[in-house]
Amino acid sequence: MAYRIVIPARIASTRLPGKPLVDICGKPMILRVVEVARRTQADGVWVATDDERVADVVHRAGFQVVMTRADHPTGTDRIAEVAASLGWHDTEIVMNLQGDEPLLDPALIDAVASALVGDPTAAIATAAHPLHSAEDFFSPNVVKVVCDKLGRALYFSRAPIPWDRDQFAVARQELPTGLSARRHIGLYAYRVAFLRCYGTLELSPHEQSESLEQLRALWHGYPIRVVDVAHAPAPGVDTAEDLLRVRRLFDAARDSA
């Protein structure tokens, strides 16, 4: 399976300043994420950053890094710049691995890339897992996805979808039996052809109201293949509390080795 991984790494984070360089058991987080990527079947791994400090850390560790512009509005735009600067072909597949996912299962990354390889008509692939909690289903912080019978995304939303009209009219404390509620996992594989035109696409009204950039692709007719997995992946690092939790997990794994 041929694909590449690009890890966008921005130093500016409002909730956790300097996030790519925070220490996790003796290594900066960005290197922990690169280690995850190198355990996949990808042909190559690149870090994309606009910060010389991040680039220096990656270089000194012996990994590949590409300096990008500082004004990219999304990680997708940053990856598009990398694909263009390295001259990748339109048919090649690029995985967007966020730089704050040091616990992500490499098998999940391979599964998403494989789904795009196996669906030549799709422009993007991503993943989802079943939702069992009514609290999560009704939370606007949990992004839901509804798919067609071929596993293509019909819509992503912060709203509770799909809606069981009859059962929710009676009670909303539990999810109805058989409701195919799925939580979106923010992991994406792209064809380079899509990345080349992404920045030229007009923003969609749904993207702006939901604050979900993948809705721009659906709005313009680009199919998104969704891989079903059984369980939620390990959470990423967004806050100082997340960082402490991840450090404890790495410490426990090291102690048990």
C-alpha cells in the first residue's frame, strides 16, 4: 500500500502553548507522533511546520521536515503546500496525522489510507466509531457522521444525527436500540488532486455554521469514504490536563516494559 504521512505542527496553541515541543517522558511530543507514523506502512513521513524550533528538533532527530507558510488557515492547507513543494503526483495519497496524537494506533492510520486506496472514486477517507452514550450524542463537541450504504459520508454535524423521531419524542436519556449513531474521528487521507484544488474551493455555508472544514468537500461534491472501527481511538493532547494524562500513560508503559 503506497501512501505518505504529513504531520502539521503549529507552535501557536491557545490552550497549550508550544504544544509540539512539550516533553513526554524525555522526548518532544512531535517526535512521539513521528514514531507513531513510522510504525505504519507509509512510504515516508514528513513534519510540516512554520517554526524553526520545531524544524530543528525534527532535523536533529533524523526525520524529514518541510518549512511552510505561517498563514495557513487549516492543516489541510499546510499539507497541500507540502504536496506541491515536493512535486507529488495527483494520484498519490497523503495522510494528515495531527501533531498532537502521540497515542494513535498505527493500524487505524493504515486502515484509513487503505480505504482511500480501495475506493478510487473517493477524494478523501476518514473514520468513525459507534456512539453508545446519549450524553455524547447530544453534545455539540462530538461530531457525528451519517453515511450511505456504500460507506460514503452524507453529512457531518455537531447536531444529534441521525434523529429517531418516535423514540426521542418519548425519552432522550438513552440511545434507541439500532440507532446507527457514529462519532467522527478526525483523521484524514487525501488524494493529491483534491489537495491541489482545496484552497480554491469556496467556503460552504454548512462549513461556516458547523465549523467543520470537511463539509466544504461535500458541498463541492467530493466523496468522503468513512472507515468504521469498533472503538474510539486514544484521545489527543489539547490541554495541560491531557498532557498530564498522556505522560502518565507513557510512564506506565515504560514501567511495565
